[in-house]
Amino acid sequence: MTDQMMDKDDPGVGKVYLVGAGPGDPGLMTVKGKTLLEHADVVIYDALVSESILAAINPLAERINAGKRRGNHSLLQSETTALLITKAREHAVVVRLKGGDPFVFGRGGEEMVDLIQAGISVEIVPGITAGVAAPAYAGIPITHRDYGSSVTFVTGHEHAGKYQPQVNWQAIAQSSDTIVVYMGIHNLAHILEALQAGGKPSDTPIALIRWGTCPNQSELVGTFATILSQMEQVGFEAPAIAVIGNVVNLHGLLAHGSPSMLQVMRSD
Ligand code: SAH
């Protein structure tokens, strides 16, 4: 930890580090992020951050779970921001730990704006986003010269009951070879319908990856025509990433040798 990181010249005025925890496997967290956890005074973390990552936190640090899971808000966004401001005024190193990358569907940008407006120093420490890592661990490269030259990251989250798409699925269907959907499991039927209206054929390959890079990672691979009934059959649930496009065809080939490799490579 450097003096600069600790803000030692300015006692009483702390800094918030907006840190990406990566997708789950603790070996995929950045060295910078882990060092900050080890030196933190306070860590405020979200629900999708795995236990094996929380294990790296300085044992003397205060830990606060701001976890947000669907239908189970432990802290409102405004409460989380207020808490970060209070803690930064009391402590030198405040870590705001978020799953994946804070700036990819993680509200990191929103929190950073609020903190800067409150006069708090903030630094971003990126993480590996689930939309890249979960497909990778499932043997799906999101680009490949023969299967996909463009990729779109998109949120599938809409309010339950009143589906009002904010995303132009038709345009995405027409312009992107690979589509990576975050938070899309609950609305998958609507999303597939919209993508087909945009021109994706019903035999378009799709893979769902749940708890990607974690020891309990599971995958479901099919096509637009089959995936919904496959999900029903096995009771597939969120949180999961959906990967759509011809790159999914590589799953059969590349996932083949992966599991034993991952056993060795995983650091938990
Ligand atoms: N900032 C995070 C995304 C937060 S949105 C990131 O960069 O990864 C939450 C959504 O991310 C979940 O609904 C799910 O779609 C996806 N997600 C996060 N972690 C995941 C994991 N380990 N495996 C599969 N999907 C994951």
C-alpha cells in the first residue's frame, strides 16, 4: 500500500475505492483490488461478491453488506451512497466492493458521481466482468474470427409485469454477432422474441451460464427454439449470463478440456 493510496498526508479525509471483485473465482481479482481489501478500514460489498473474496478482507476492517438481490433490497442506493460519504469522512481507506466490474451494469458510475459531488475522493479499480469471464470458463470466446466479430453487452432487466423495452433489441439483432445479456433470465422469453423480430433465426445458439467461474458454475446450451423448455426442465435460475450467437458453437469443443484445468487453476 502506498502513501498515496492511504492519503496519509490528509488525516481524517478518506478516499473511496470503487473496486471490481471480478466474477467469483478469487484468482480473477486484480492485485490492486486485493491489496486494497487487505488494507481497508471499511468494506461495503454487494450480494454477488463471493465468500472466498470476502476472506481477503483485513480482519480488523468493518464489513457492511449492502447486498442487493432481486426483491430483497438490504440498502437503498441513496442509503449506500450516504454510508460511503459518512465512512469516507471517518476513515482513510473505504472500499466499495462490487461484483465483476463496477462500471458494467454495476451502478459504479452513479455512485462515483454522487461521491464526487459530495466532495469525496474516489478511485476506480476495474474488475473482470461476468459477461467475459463466465462464457470463457464455459469454453465460449465472445469473439472468434470465424464465428463472431462484434459483441454487445446489454441488460435484460426490466420491471416485472410491465415490460417496456428500453433496449433496441431489433437493432442489436441486426448489428451484433455475439450478444451478452446481463440480468436477462427473468425476461428471456421477451428478449428472444424481440431478437427474432429483428432477424435472428430460431436456431440461433444460446448458452446460459449460472455462477460463472464459481465452483458451482452450471451451463445450459441450446437454441432460441429449445432454451426456454430446457430451462423449465432443469429449473434454471438467475443469476446467469446469456450468450447468444455462433460463438456458442465452440462450447462443445473448448469446454471439453476445461474442467480439470479449472480445478488446477482456481485458487479457492
Ligand atoms: N458488475 C457486474 C454485473 C452486475 S449486474 C459485472 O461486471 O459482472 C448482475 C448480473 O450480472 C447478474 O444478474 C448476472 O446476469 C450477471 N452475473 C454477475 N456475476 C455472475 C456470475 N458469476 N455468473 C453469471 N452471471 C453473473
